[in-house]
Amino acid sequence: MHRRVAGGVHLVGGPELSDGRDCLVYLVDAGDLVLIDCGAGEGWPRIRDNIVESGYDPGSIKTLILTHCHVDHIGAASTVRAETGCKVVAHDLDARAIETGHPALTAANWYSIRLPGAIVDHRVRGERETMVFASGTMELVHTPGHTPGSMSVLFETGGSRVLFGQDIHGPFDKSFGSDIEQWRRSMELLLALNADILCEGHYGVYSPRSAVERFIRGHVSRMAGER
């Protein structure tokens, strides 16, 4: 059930692909293999199989980008790092929660998962950072609100701008440091990126650009109605 999303972008994990507790997991071929999040942990063998079926060697993953610190996105990080030798990347504001496996900040207590800490090899600091790979670049954009260190990732392929905006929809809870006003500003920032394809963390893939904008604005309007 894995599928190609765009040139070099594959959906390889998620509730129907790997484990019911997993976020949607994306593999990107940027000359070097990059994994965007990695699921809650137990689904990793299925994700690994889906990567193989997509035509890639999981052992060749060079970078694992963790978009934020929640367990459904990071639970397999220590295993993936041990198996592949990849570099784990996260924003500095979420890195401590990832490395300690903090049960509240990672929402592991929501899932009744005992989360092992995972080493973060590279901490993104500041608002933006560009990562350069063998045949492409990724722009890491700090988009706080869901968590303090939430990041979105922009990748261009085949003339399309692909945005990995993993938990645009929330949820929001003070136990893991959510900030609705920061989130609103982050959504305006994402809209300004003019993405052609949105790869969201739970709701799926949206295109063309008008559908991306409609999805983001729909959630902004929803939150305005809940104030």
C-alpha cells in the first residue's frame, strides 16, 4: 500500500501501512535518502519492508528528520539510527524531549508507550536551515505551535514544491507546550511558501496548490471557531 507521492517522494508508513499508532512516514530521494519521521516504534519493520518495495535500501538512509518530538513521529528513531547509521535531525527546542523520552512532552503517555530516548545528532537552531544533499536541498522551517520545536520541510522535485507539514492540524495541549498564537503565525508562514503538494502527518497528501491552501486555511478557521 506504499505509494509514490512525487518524483523521489514515497509514502512508506502510517496507520494502514505499518502500525495504527504511526504518523505518516515519508521517504525522500534527494540523491541521499532522507526519512521524514519514523513512526511510534513497533511499525518500523513494516516501514523498512515498504522502503524495500519502493526500490530503495533502508540501510542507505543518510538522514532522519524528526519534525517534532511526539512519539508517533519519533518512536523508532533509536532503532533506525542503530540500523542505518543515519544522522538524526531535530529542532533544538524539541531535542531534549526526544533525547530523554519525556512521557508528557513526547505524548508517550497518551499512547501508553514507554519511549526510549534517542540521540539527536544535529540540532536546528533559529528559524530556517538549508540541508544540502547529493542532488537536492531541503529547507527546514521552524513552525512552532503544536510543540515548541515543530518544523516543516520544503523540498523541490520535478518543478513542484513539496511541503512536509506533519501536524498542521494539531492537536494542542499545554502538557506538551502547545501555543495557538504561535501556531497561527506558523500557518501564515506555510501559506507563504506556496507549496504545490502538502504531505501532512495524519490527514494524507494534498495537491494542487489550491488544495494545500484550502487545507491549511480550513484548520485556521476551525481553530478560530473554537476560541
